[in-house]
Amino acid sequence: FEFELNYGTDDLQATLHCLEPPELPDRMSPGQAAQLAELLEFFHVRVRSLLRTVQSNDKLERVTLDQRQWQMLLDFQARLAEYLRRIGEPESDF
């Protein structure tokens, strides 16, 4: 698949200049593995729901989402950002 990546400076720093997906953590406790699986399943279901609503226009090389789905995508991104902050700063009050 050929596609363009339009990362800004902040995005590049956040991903540590790596386009490969990270490995799953080793040696998680059963509880940690269950929590991680629950998070990944939540994200998987949300993305799948969004992808089902995408409308494609090949001539214009565009895809569109319904307004409701766009709001869900924004919520999804905000949740990811919140989880990343909580992981990076576990003792902070949110």
C-alpha cells in the first residue's frame, strides 16, 4: 500500500520517529494482560465501527465520515491521549 504520512514535528517526536508498531510487553501478569486486551478490544471495536461508515470517492481521492462518526473519532483520539498521559504520569491527578 502506498500512502502519504503527513506528520508534524510534534507527531514525529511522539512516535519516536518509528513507523513500525511496537512489540507487546513481555511478562505481564494475567491481570495486566486482561486489562491490555480489554483496552485493545475497545479500540478495535471503535475503529471497526468508524471504518464501516466511511464513504469513498475514488475520483476525488477522498473519504468522508458522518458528523457523528467524526465526533467518535475525535473522542477516540482524546481517550488515547488521556491513556498515554496517565501511563507516562501515573502519580498525577487527572
